[in-house]
Amino acid sequence: LLVASPATVSRVGIIFMEPKALGTDVLIASWLERLPAALPDSCKIELRTCFERYFEPSIGFMRQMLKEQVPTEDNNLMESCQRILDCFFE
């Protein structure tokens, strides 16, 4: 996208959003909708609660106390966490 002209971007229909503008809430909601139907709603509610309660403070701790070898975005970390959890629900 750095070298694409506005016309090219328009023709292809690309919409770019900054990861920070998107936030992690939409990732959580989307992931919870994709979980197996056999998983009770009470579990999905508990998972949402855990993400909301622990994810942001964990990222804050990581950003302040640790040095990343490869810079990451919060959304990427959220998706990686969700993919790991998916292994337990399949």
C-alpha cells in the first residue's frame, strides 16, 4: 500500500485501518462467534470476561517490563492467543 496510488486502492476495494483504531473488542467478538456450537454460552461469556479482565493488563506488563525481539501489535498478540486456545476447543 505504500506505493499504490489512490486509484489502484479504490479499484481493488482495499480499506486499510490502523490496528489500534480497530481495537481488540471486535477480535474477541468475532472469535467467540466462530467457536464450536457445542460450547455453552456460559463458557463464551466467561472467556469474554477473562479476555477483558486480563489481556490488556498483560500486554501493559509485557510492554513495560520486557523487551520484544520482534515488535508486535496488540491485535496480533490477541489473534495468536486465540489460535492457541482454538487448539483446546477442536
